[in-house]
Amino acid sequence: MTLLNSLYKTTNFKPSIMNDIQSLNQNSRVWIYQSNREFTTAEADLINQQISSFTESWTSHNQDLKAAGKVYHNRFIVLMVDQSMAGASGCSIDKSVKFIQFLESEYNVDMFDRMNFAYEQNQSVMTAHREEFQDLYKKGIINDDTFVFNNLVDTKQGFETNWKVKLGKSWHKNLIG
């Protein structure tokens, strides 16, 4: 089955994506991709269906991966693999990157700019490129108590406990001078 066919195979769409994620081991590997813009609700719903189709057909060396994923805050695509049964390999990781690249093209977004920081302001998720982020800090618009998103977490446990952290306790602080 081709990647595009698996993306649009929605007959097996699971309406409870969160249950899939909750069933994964705490040591499951995590990849977080942040969009340069917020997805509309309709886009996020469609992307969640595409993620479900992708994770259902995701394999490593012809072994099915126990995987799940979801759009968070209409801005982040999070993929997880429980490696207790079969681990993600170079080829399977390449498949996930191609999937994200497909979504980039399909929705006209950038998902790979690591210098685009996300932070919470007035209960909304905002983004700013590194230089703009530094300016916001210098002007006092954001501060050490502002919540930022640590997209470098690499396990489910890390995602649940350290994905959203205060700026003053995150690696972002080192980059704002």
C-alpha cells in the first residue's frame, strides 16, 4: 500500500485517538512537529484522520509498529511509537518524515523550522521566530513565567510532564540572551 493510499484510508479511523495514545508505554518514543500557523478545526480533524491511517499502517522492517498520534492545540503534530514490541528504525522514521512532508505540502505549512518557538499567551498558543521571541522577552511581553513548548522531549513520559514548561526552566531561556 502506498503512503498516499494509507493516508486516505479512513474506513478504519478510530474516533478515540486519545485512547490509542493512552495505551502506549510511558517510554514510547515521541516526535513533535510544530506548524508555523494554526490549523483550522476542519484541517485538524482531517489531519487526525490522516495520522490515524498512517500510524495504523506504519511498519519497521515489515513489522507493524504500535503507534499513535494526534494534533494538539491545532498546531502540533505528535507521533508516538511504543518500542516494547518493535522499535522505529531509520527506514520507518524516514516514512514518518515523508508523511509530515506530505502534510506540509497538503496544508501549505512549515513543520521543520526549529527556530520557530511556541508559547502560551492569554490561553492561546502563539509562535515567534527566535529573533522575535527575544524581542518579546526584552519588551516584557513574555517572561520567565510564560509557558513554552519543549518540542525536544523524546518519550511519552517526557511529553506528559515536560512538554509545556515555564520559560525560565526551559532550554529556550539559553537562546534569548
